[in-house]
Amino acid sequence: MTTTSKSEQDRVIIFDTTLRDGEQCPGATMTFEEKLNVAKMLDDMGVDVIEAGYPFASDGDFEAVHEIAKRSKNSVICGLSRAAHKDIDRCAEAIKPAERGRIHTFLSTSPVHMKYKLQMEAAQVYEMVISSVTRARNHTDDVEWSAEDATRTEFDFLCRCIEAAIKAGATTINLPDTVGYAVPEEYREMFRKVRETVPNSDKARFSVHCHNDLGMAVANSMAGVAGGARQIECTINGIGERAGNAALEEVVMAMRVRADKLPYWNNIETTMLTHASKTVSAATSFPVQYNKAIVGRNAFAHESGIHQDGMIKNASTYEIMTPETVGVKGTSLVMGKHSGRAGLIHKLEELGYKLSRNQIEDVFVRFKALADRKKDVYDEDIEALVGEEMTLGQDQIKLKSLTVIAGTHGPQRATMKIDVDGEIRIEEAEGNGPVDAVFNCIKALVPHDAKLELYQVHAVTEGTDAQAEVSVRLSHEGRSMTARAADPDTLVASAKAYLGALNKIVAKRSRSVREETQAMVTAI
Ligand code: KIV
Ligand code: ZN
């Protein structure tokens, strides 16, 4: 949306409750330092209101809210409080150092909550709304009141409580879908009707707060805004009680990408969204699901050959926003068994390789074989394949097959078939361990007196299906030859690396013989 089309009426306040509703969910507890770090990031990112915690809950929570209130530069710092006066006073103390502080006090209004949780009559609840908001208003003029479980509250009673809260001084009215029960149309209608019915509704800003129990938190939030709400309460990565809250990154990007249908704006610096997601995930140790909208690791990744082909031709074929908009460096074409030639050629170019058509065909066949055995094929895997391709064809000794019997009952045995300049040789050998058996087999197949100087294995990538890269150095007649080979099977990689070094020795020897012959010819 361009600056000229922005109107204050369409502005949506982003109220982040990662440090309160997010942090209070099982397992997401953050340390004091982690909370400060998250708060700083939210402040830098343009979040309008940071709900920094619930100060009455513990001294730790109080200290965190207090410190965040001291440090934050741009955001309003908010503390949550129940309706009891001692809660409200403690909250007020916690947010005191903030340049702009808010008290957010709440009380349940639904029949089920009033009867079982509060064990109070509606009339008592009504009185408590007034007394709590009045108390909060004595501390600050920025007071938010929430009707907990608003979506299951009887409409007339909800309207009476809202009217009383506004009259007592609440400047923001939040109507949470506490149990994630609403559907978008009914949530939108609730806001529309409440704003139409409550006589002083124009004196307050209305707010949505949606839980994700039916997976509709973001849709409901946007529906509430369509119904007239102008504040969205949300969390980074959607963390929160039970199934979580509406995800900040999703509501923000929904408004950004679909401004045609959701003509509202906010102040979030979207290029920080991925960083924010990672920061919160690291602080809470809550992993982000791979296919999470906007910030999941697959959000801008394409593996299918058809999609990769489309993406190479034009990114708009399969992406509705650029990865850069949310702070991701770029689209990633993930190489796997679904990738096609176009994807591989693109990847090779990206890695800086210029191969002939025949070489590409060869690499493609071996890439497909590798992808069938290995879930993800990383750049390093492709590089290893290209490396092999570059030396292939020049080799006089080629591995055709290898079978190794290993385990607790030795001796280990290897059976190997090789092609030496078109001649097929097969041998079997034992060894003190499987690698030794493989190397003994090679010695039986190609007798030589080169000495093994180095044998080194490392995983090219992560995971148990990672390719092993083996380096072998052989010394022969005072010279050392090193070769490397990669394969998901360490023993195959070992055999290839050994044969690679041996091939270099053989190639050197034939070159010397050629050079000697040449010298003789020239002498004659
Ligand atoms: O879900 C909810 O109702 C809440 C309130 C405390 C606002 O988190
Ligand atoms: Zn909540």
C-alpha cells in the first residue's frame, strides 16, 4: 500500500503478546535475558504495543516487565492484570518506567466462566468491571479492558459491560475468542453489532484476540478487523495457550499481500519477520513447523520439477510474495527426487559449473540415483557429483560393484568387481574391519606397492543419510596422490577414493611411459 492511500482510520495497531500469552503456554518459558532480547526485537520491528508479561504472577515476571518498560524506545509497554486491585497496582508499578505504558485488565463475562471459574453473579461481574477499570485508570490513561470468553458471552450483557468499561475510562476494548470457538463471519458480526449497539463505542478502539483451536485464529482476526476492530493481538510464530494465538507474521503479511481485500495498514518492518521467528523459536525452544506460513523453512522452497521449472521462468508462477519481503535471502530450489533437469541445470549454474550436455546428462542420472537413496540433496552433494563427473571417464580403473559383509563376527569380507580398461575383474578378500577388507580386495585386484598414508572420513551434510566424503592418500615412488569420493555408503566412498588415488598413480605412470617413449623417438 502506498503512503498516499494510508488513512488513520485504516490503521491497525499490532499488539504483540508473545511475552505474555505466548510465554504462558506449556514449555515456552523464557529467561529474563531472553525476554529482554525478544522485547528489543519487537520494539525495533515496529510493534505498537508489547504485552511484556503478567507482573502479579511472579517476581520474575514483574522484573522482566519493569526492565522492558525501562528499555523500550518506541512501543507502548503493557502489563496484564486480573480485576483485583492488588494485581492492578502491581502491574502499574511494573510499567511505570515506560515512556508510554498500558494496563490491560480482564474479567470473564461468559455464563460458563462466571458460573464455574469466577463463581460470581453477572451483577457482581458488572460491578467489578467498573471498579477494575477505574482503579487502572487512576494509574494511567491508557487502559485496555478484555471481556474474557467474549465469543461465548450473552450479547446484551457483553454490551452492558463494554459500555461500563468505556465509561470508567477504558480506551481499548478487547473481545477475545478465548477458546478459539468462533468462525469468521460470526466474529465479524459480533464487532459490527457491538459497535453499533454500545452507545459510547466510538470512544474506544476495539481489539481482536484469537486462539487457534480450530485453526481459524488468523481468519477470525481479519474478520474482526473487517467488523471494525483496529487492534490485533497476536504472537510471533503463533505461540500461545493450547493451539496458540493468531501469528503476527501471518496477519501482517495477509494485510500486505492482499491489500486489495484487506485495505488496512500497520507499521511492522516485514523484513524482520524471519529474524523474529528465529529469535522466538530459539528463546522458547519451540521449533517452527517446516510448512509454517511466512516463516517456515519450506515457505519459499520448491522441490517439484514442474514448480522449479515455473520458478526459473518467472517467480510469480508459484510465489505470492518475494522472500526478501520477509527477510529471507531468496527462493530455494531444493534438489530432491522430484526435481527435474531444469532445476539441476539452474542449481549447477548457481554453483558456478559449466558442464557439457553429456556431462549434465551423466550428473542428472547419478543425481536421480542419489536422490532416490537420500531425502535431501544439498549443494555439497551436487558438488561432489560434479567432482566425480570431472574425473570420470579419464579413469582406467572403475568400480562396478561392491558387497561387504561386516558386523560383530569377523573377519569382515569384501567382494568387488572392477573394470580395468574394459577388462572385468572380480575378487574377494578379508580384512581386519570392513574398510581393511575393501582395501585388501583392491590390492588383490590391482597388485601394487603404493602405501596408504591417509584415510579420512567426514559427513558432507547432516543426518544419518548424509553422504560420506572419504579422502585417501597413497604414496608411490616418493610421490603422494590424494583422491576424494562421496557416497551415502561410507565403504563405497572408501573404495572409490582409494581407486581414485590409484588411478592418479596409473595415469602418472602411463604419462611417464609416454614421455619416455617420446624422448626415445626424438633421440632416434
Ligand atoms: O485469551 C484470552 O482471553 C486472554 C485474555 C487474558 C485477554 O488471553
Ligand atoms: Zn489469550
